[in-house]
Amino acid sequence: MDLKSMNEDSCVPYLSDGGIKQKSIDQRSPLPGEPKCVICCRYGEYICDETNDDICSLECKQTLLKKTRVFPATDECFYVGSSSTDYYSLRLRSKLDIHVQGAAVPPPVLSFTSCGLPPKLLLNLETAGYDFPTPIQMQAVPAALSGSSLLASAHTGSGKTASFLVPIVSRCARFRSEHPSSDPRNPLALVLAPTRELCVQVEAQAKMLGKGLPFKTALVVGGDPMSGQLYRIHQGVELIIGTPGRLVDLLAKHTIELEDVMMFVLDEVDCMLQRGFIDQVMQIFRALSQPQVLLFSATVSREVEKVGGSLAKEMILVSIGKPNTPSKAVKQLAIWVDAKQKKQKLFEILTSQNHFKPPAVVYVSSRAGADLLANAITVVTGIKALSIHGEKPMRERRDVMESFLGGEVPLLVSTGVLGRGVDLLVVRQVIVFDMPNTIKEYIHVIGRASRMGDQGSAILFVNEESKHLFPDLVVALKSCGAAIPKQLTSLTSSREMHSNKKRRVGY
């Protein structure tokens, strides 16, 4: 019996086996020659009464009907010779601004249940609040689960961490279950990230997703005793998360077996390049045995693509939105402020109920500047502010982050240590006190104000000290419809006129 015999109100057919499958995970895999569900590729036991597509369960029927409501099919769209699955994939990618390149790119999914994940992992995702995958997760998760190497780009706060952790937890847990005699002292996956804070966050999320599964983690970062990190690895872990420098030190001084590593992840690849970590990354990669490579970044350059090419012969490329542009979810406000007036302007903003939206982060360029400014804010405005930067001991940095994320402190003054990857869930406002050195770093920094596409705001102080960024900054502001200070427009025009004159006279 197919779904056409279903009662329209109850949506439940009468079947001798007790009823239609409720969830995709309850359905078996298809045998050779059997129909496949157009949503999850499990056994297409039923035919949808509204679309005539093969589906496996009520869950996939609802997903299919949502897709047809969001992207209503017309007769002409099926005359081009494409299957309905291809059609929906194209429309979904177009609607969500998902761009892909590469051979055999799997279709995006609208539900984690469509990915064939272990039941316990699905439960952990639900418990953690992952009701629906974000656009990057829709495409990156099935691509990674297919075994293909991947270069994925999406705005800060778009859910990139889960995009690689879900496939890692799934594959590692399955491998341990299917190979109980495998040596648990040999890790199965390795994630490298540029900062300690990001590594700590990635491990916390990995533990949450792997809870109740044969899945253990080890954190390998500077600032913590190496002996404890080595002991944990030798006790048996599936995943190592670490910074390149500390892992290289560990490999040089101690024996760690990495031959079983199946998945190798570089998070924030462009930051790895900027900080000069690539030589260390390649040293670690040479200790592995042809793993699947997953690269994630908020911005992509030729250098990033070159790194990908050196790690994998073939790679699927996935990007969300227009690469290297600010998230449109962040409202940018550029203020022209002379260098000597920046502190006073900041104090005015922080004491204004209309402009200050705590909890917030103020970004500065120097470590000493972070400490001095945090203290000045507390003294002048009475607002409790703490600072965080790379010279603080790891324990103190963790205490600062706990106080801020726990709501005890409304304002954090930070260097670029929090500009990349770290998930500042509570933050909806960023104040860029010192402009970064590159426009890509600026895009990362203001992206802290938006989590999963939620609306946020960024206030940036601009003056002639950052004039080398003016042309790119004007483009970034225009891309989101932000107002541009007249001084910025005037100086940008003057620079362009001067550049054109140099070209005309043959400089």
C-alpha cells in the first residue's frame, strides 16, 4: 500500500505491519534494484500521494512537502530531463545561496535524520538544540560523510564546527563499533585550529555530540601540561584537537601513532596561513596515511586553495553566500574618529542606552592596549570589563571566558585571539576600536556579532591610520548598505585619482 491510500487528515495509512514508518532512521537501507527515498536514499517503501516521489517514512514526506511549498514545482521545470531530486537540490542551493564545485557532490539535506547518522548522535544533536541544519551543514555534512575531501567556506557563526564534527563523530563511532579489536590508542581523527580558545570550544562541542558513543577526545594545546595530554592520548581517544605548534612538539618528543587517522581537519585555514602555521601543518600531515581532508574557513584566497591542493588531489568546494564579504546579518556603523578621540568616543557609546547593547566585545590591536582599555572602561564608565589576549595564562583566559559567557561581565576587550572561530553565543554587538590589518580579518571580527544568521551590530572607528584598507572597506560597507563617512569617501576618491594619475604618466 502506498501513501495515496492515506487519510488526508490523519496522514496515516492502514498497513498490516502496524503502520507506515514514522522516521527515516526506522527505515532500512535499499536492496539492489529497490526504489530509494528522494530525501535520504533509504528504502523508498512508499509513494508520496502529493508528489508521486518515492519516500521512506512520514518524516521524509513532511520534508519533501516543505520543499515543494518553499520551491513549488511547475510543469516546465520537469521537461528539462532532470530528476526531481536534482531539481530540488538546485532550487534549494539557489534559495540558500549554496555554491558547489567538484565531482559527485551529494545533494544537500534538510534534516540530520537524512544523513544515516547513529541514533545516539541524532539524540545528542536534538539535545544540543540542533533542530535543523544550517546551510553550510546541509551541504558540508553529506559531502564529508561521502568520504570526499572538502574545502568549505561560510560566514563566521554559520555552524562550520558542527559541519565537520558530525561526520567525525559518526565515522569514528561506527568504526569502533564495527572494529572492536582496533587499538584505541590510535586516534581516528585529527582537528587543528589556530588558537587555544577555538580548540577548547571544538573539544567541548565534540564531547557533547559524542556523549554515550565510543568516542573520546584529547585536547593538545599550549599552556596545559604536556604530560597530561600525552597520558590521555595513550589511554585511548578517537579524536585529537590541537594547535599545530603543540602537536608538533608532542610528536617530536613522544611516540604517538597517527597511522589510523581517517579524517584530517583544518579549521580557520586562512588564519593558519596568516599566523605562519602551514609548515607545521604539513609536517603533521606527512605523519598521516592519506586521510580524508576537510578544510574550513570564513574567507578563501588563492593561498587557501593552494593548501587544499597540496593536501588532496580532488576536493569538493562548498561556499555559502558571496565569499570574502561581511555577513548581511551584521549592521555596520562606521564612525570617523581621530586617534586621540577614540577612548572618549568609546566611553560615550558605552554610557548610551541607545548605542551600547551588552554583552559586547571591543577589539583592539595590541595586548597591552587590551589590558589598559579594559581597566579604563571600568574606572571611567563603571561598566565591568575584562581583557583577553595571547599573553594571559590559559587558566586565566578560561576564567575570563566563563565570566563573560556566564553573564557576570558585560564587556570583553580582546585582541584578534577571539576574532576567529570562537563561538560567542551571547554576543550581538562588536565595537572595532582598532581596525585590523586586513579586510578579511575585519570580516571575521564583525562576524562575532552574528550567530547562525541572527541580527547583530558592529560599530567601527575609522581614521587615517587605516587608510590602506579604505578601498576594500568602502566595498564592504556598501555590500551591506551601510552609510559611509564623508571623510572615508573623500580620501578613497583622492587615492584612486592619484593612482590613475600615476598610471597615466607611466609610473
